[in-house]
Amino acid sequence: MNLFLSTRRSTTSEENHLTEFIAAALEVDDDLRRAYASVVLQDYAERQGWGVVEIAECGTQKNFRDTSCCPDLVLNLRDGHVIICEHKIDAPETLALNETDSGSDEPIRQLKRYLRLSVDGVAYFRSSWRPPAAEILAHPKYVKPANREHFLWSDLYEPLQQGTSDVARWLREGFEHLGYTPPHPAIGNLDDPDEVLRRSNRQNLAKLWNLTRSSLREAGWKVDAGATCELYLRSNSQSAAELIWVAPRREMLWVRITPRDPSTLDEIHERVSAAAAALKPQVEVSTAAIRRGDGHRGVVDAAIPLRTLLKEMETSLEIEQRLRSYIVPLVRAVEAARIPQ
């Protein structure tokens, strides 16, 4: 019996249930505790000048006196430092309805409140990518991975594999069941006739967008996910594009750019073609008329066979880096185009 999965069905809070099992695993499993500290805390500790980090004990749902703060997990380190972790599955950060910033009527979100506590670091875990505000990312006490704005549950899959306790095994099997696993270093058939395989392959590709999404967000784009493995880029005042759609279709990877002003179509086509010419392998760039709700719109399409783009990529990180190195230059080319006033 897997107690994590069997008890999960009856819990009223899946986030708290997950937190309690993680805390229990860290308490009873020395191997997991060391692996967790290495993955989550060591990079941050070295930047703080703490040296090797060890978790002495952990607690859950701790109330901090005279505040509304009750973080999910509190890690007390051997050297006396304290790190708190906020755990989310799909929910947004909770607002403190009774707390506001000075001079503002806006309630304060969780991470901002936690960073004000007398602790030494705050880490944030989610099931999928959803970055916090820029002021959180820039805060010196915010703990995050090197190439992403927050931790994903899949980051803990490797530490769980190193665990030797039953609790670590239950969590590892649970993560596999829930899809909290790192991406496979192979895309698979995204149009597989088998619905289960098709969904699994598309979900795997969605996990490989993280570096691309982070880079685009830093460039000023609002990045939304579409049907599992699509990206929609919007709301960049520095770009001549109203919308950029990134998606695999019919074994091709498409970057479709919709200008804000139809008069810039030719210029965008020219600039994207120049950017594409500098990429290897060859990218096909064309224009098309696409039916939209308000009629037909001219768009610029850049397309390349997905398997050609990812040829010789052997690891998940290599695939993530190749996707980013392909998508970002095409998107940035549009930022240089004339922006209609």
C-alpha cells in the first residue's frame, strides 16, 4: 500500500497533505534530507557565504507571532539559519485581506509577507510555472533555482529517488502518478493516435518550455500556456506584435506573429527572415492570412521540423536550451520592428 496516494483521496487540502508527507520524509530519511538540501538550499547557501548546508529539523504550518503568516514548511538548519517554504499545487498566492502596504488599499500576497519575517530565506514550490512578482524575484532572501523563477515539484523527484525510507518511496510513486517528474529527453509523437500517449508526449514537451518562458518573461512578455504544449505571448509594449503563438503542429514547430498594425507585416517578415537566416538549421519564414473573429489578419510564420531542430539533443537540458535559442531570437526580432503610435 502507498499511504501517500491512498490517504490523498480523503484529504480536504492536497497542498497540506503533500507538505506533511514531505516533512515526514525529511524527518526520517537522512539520505533524502541531504539530497533535498543540495538541490533546494546549497546554491543559495553558498551565495550567502554559509558553506555546506544541513537540515537539522523541520516543522509545518508554523504561526509567526503578531502576523497572519503561517508558511507550509519551516526548515531549521544546523548552523542556526531558518528557511521557510510555501507550497502550492495550482492555487495562486493567498492574499491577506486584513493587511495592506502603507499608503495602499491592496492586500499583501503571501511571499511578500513571508519575506518580511525574521527568517533567512523563502522558497516557493508549484506544480507548474507561475512566477511571482518582480519585487519578489529581486528580493535578497528569495530562494530559487538558477534558471527558473521558482521551484517545481519535479525538482524534488531526483532527491526522492535517493531516499531510502518508505515515506520517500510513497512520495516518489505519488510524484510519478501525479506527473511531478522531470521531462524525458525525447519528445515522442505529439499526434500519436493513442490518446494516452499523445497526451503524455504533449505534457512532456510542456515541461521543456521552462527556460524559454523565463527568458521571454524577462524580455517583457506575458506568457500563457495554451492546449498543453502551446505558448501565447502578449502585452509587450516594446514589440510590434499583438500576439505571438508558439506551438507544434503536424511535426513542425511554429512561431506565428500577429502584428498590432497590418502595415508592419512586411517589415516584421523582413526582420524575422533575417533572424531566421542566422539560425541553424534552416527556418522557413512566410506570410499568411488567418481567419480571426474580426476577419482575416495577416501573420508572419516561422516553421521548422521539430525533429530537425532537436536533432542530436541527448538530455532534457539540451532540449530546453535549444528551444530557447530558437524561439527567443525570432521573438526579439519583432521588438526591433516599427511600433505603431
